[in-house]
Amino acid sequence: MAFKLNPKHQLEIELDGLSPQEFKILATETLKKLDWDLSKNSADSLIAYTKMSMSSWSEEISIHISESKAVITSRCTGTQLVDWGKNKENTQTFAEMFAATKAEITPESLKELVEAAVIPEQQHALSMDQADKKAGLLSLVVPREGYFVTPILVGINLLVFLLMVISGAGIMAPSGESLINWGANFRPVTLDGGWWRLITSCFIHIGLFHVLMNMYALLYIGLLLEPLLGRWRFIRIYLVTGIAASAASLWWNDITISAGASGAIFGMYGVFLSMLTTNLIEKSARKALMTSIVIFVLFNLLSGAGGGVDNAAHIGGLLSGILIGYLLYPSLRYQKTNQLSKLAESAAIVIPILFCAWSYFNTSNDLAKYDASMLAFQQKEVEALSVFELPDTAATETFLYELNESGIVVWNECIDLVKQMDELDIPASLHEQNEKLLDYCIYRIHTFRLISSAIQENTTVYDDSIQYYNTEIEAVLASISGE
């Protein structure tokens, strides 16, 4: 059982007197008998895919032949961390069938097959073998030709997370304040001039598990996509889909703090999904990769439906990636710098950015207005309650003035302010809080009037009523604070 990124198993077979060409002919016949789909046939290698079944996700079988031996590799084509022994079983099945095929074919027949063999022209398509042939553990994090940007992006994300932890943010669950201070996406501050958070939030993560899972997904999709897209196109798409994901989150969420690379990663998966519906990807690998990536996308979206996950960012990234993938098809398929290709390249960037701009400037920022109104409410509250800070030596007329002409007037201003706040586009929980604030203001007005009457009449007859309203005030304040 293999456990790693794209689990695989290798088996070496000695040529045992066969020439490389003879071995390749026998290997080809073996693949036919096993009914595995032959995808690539070059001078020194073969690539085939097993059939999709309940026990197989169409593993890639690569055969590399040297002068003395052949290396048979079975590799998972999907986002699987564990292969449950499938790859080892595939290599052993091949070896057994190869031995049987070798025993059946006479030397004369083998010679005739070698003479008749023609190596077909290579296809312009991506195979897992091309994307992953150097994907050892160390090479996953070391930039190289065809895989340059992905390790750098992973390094940046990990470095930012490390700096967050060093600065005091929680390693498993950073506080909302820490996330916002580091550049997370939060509608009230993002729309209040913090547009740059649409980008920085793509590099901020909410705990160790969050960053590790995202980096695994980024490594996988980077191995597949970057060789096909090229480094500059890959980084452009990553940033654009990340911004699109942040814009979608901004538009959908009122008070959610959004952070993480998953929006951009979903964007890259969206690009790959669109390519899997074209001839850009090796035909034999499409079904397995499509199944794997669709399962990955659906699993993550369904997991996020239960709450605690910003699915708006995931969907925004995914849809923008699918759109970009189709827009890029002409330039990826034909590799030409004609007008259509240039137009497609430009549209793939401009259209998502225009959506982001529209979303940014058309998303309500009433929550920020609510926060400002709440600050004004608190200031008025302090002003109204200042009557209780008067010294005992203050004149009776001063107490009465502060209660009636200042206190009650200010409480009525608070009521008007709360009613204005209730007209804003804010979450239902804040509308419920407004109702409590109205009750609070009304109870305060009743209390002030009763105290004023008690002072003017020099009586204690109102004490029970004053105590009743004070109790109601305490209950409202406790409810607002969540106690």
C-alpha cells in the first residue's frame, strides 16, 4: 500500500536476452491482452491506462526500457493519498502476463513483429508521466523547468503562515483579529479602502491543518497544470482566480472572515476541468482525471455546506477557472500568436477582473455603516448616563436638567439612530440586536422619568418601578452580550 502524492509502485524486469525493441513489442502485446488503453508509444517507452472499475481509477502504467532492463511503473492518476495496493497489483499483473506472452510467441514471430513495427508520432497532450516523472519528495518543493511557480507559491504560503505563528497568531486556530491584521478578506474593512485584501487573503491561512491541506492540493494541481500552461500563464491564472474567489466571497458574505489559498486552488482545478473536456489532455487519462477531480470538488463543496467553510470563494474560484480554461483553449491548442490567441489570452484576464471590479463597487458596505452608527450610539449612551456621575452636592435643578433636558432627549436620539440602523442591509442577527437596543432605550427613558418624578415629589413610591426597569435593562444588556 503506497501513501504519498500520486501513489505509485515500480517493478524492474530484466530484458534477459531480448533487445529493447523486442521487449517493447512483447510489452505492447501484453497491454492488449490486459485490455489496457495504450496512450503513448515512443522509441523507449510505453504509457497505458487501466480500465475504470470499482477497484481501479484508471491507473497510469508507464514502461521505460533501457538496454538491460525495463521499469514498470503504476501510478494513480487521481487525487489519492493511498492506493490500497492497486499499483503493486498492476505491476505484478503486467509481469505475469508479460511472461505468458513471451512464452507464447516464437522467436520467428517476434522477429516479424519487430520488423513490421512503426513508432507513431508523439501526441501533443499531457500525461501523468510527463507531469510527474521527477516528482520525488524533494523535487516537489524545488523549482525546476516546467514546475517553477508552484513550489514558490507553496513556499510563500508556508512562510506567511510561519510569520503569523511567530507573531503570536494561534497555530491551530488564529483569532479573527489576527487574520484581519494579516490581510484576511472581511467585507467591512475590504470595502472601506482595503481592496488589496482580495489578494493578500489568498496567502493567509486559518490554522496548520488548513494550510497543509491547501498546499497538498496546490502541489497536485501544479504538477499537472504548470507544465501545460507555462510559468507566467500559471501565476497569472492563480492570482486572477484567487481575486475572483475573494470577490465572490465579498459579495456573498456579510460578516465572514475569509482567508486561504483554496479559492485560487479551486480556480486551477476549474481550469483543468475545462481542459479535460477538450483534446488538450491525453485521451486515455481524461476519464480517470475527470472522475478524480470532480469527486475532489464535490467533496469539498459538500463539506463546506455544513458551515465553517467559505464555499462562496470556492465556487467563485471554480467558475472563474472554468471560464479561463475555455478562453485559453485556442492559444493552448495551437501554440500560435495569431489574433485569436492574443484575444483569448487577454479575455482570460480582463473578464474575471471586470467581474471583480463590478463586485467590489456594487457590494453593499452597510455593515461598516452599522459599525459607525453603533460607535455613535455608544457615545450618546455615555452622554446620557453622565447624569449618574454628578456629585452628590450638585443642585437638584442640575439633576433634573440632566435627566429631562439632556438624558431623555439623548435617549430619543438613540432610538432614531437605531431605527436608521435597522434600515441598513445587515444580517438578521443585527436586526434582532436592534430590537433589543430599542427596548434598552425605552427602559432607560422610563427610568429617567421615574427618577425625575421621585426627585420632584421627594418620594420613594417609585422605587419598585425603577428597580423593575433596572432589572429589565440588565436582562437586555446580558442578552446583547450573549450571557
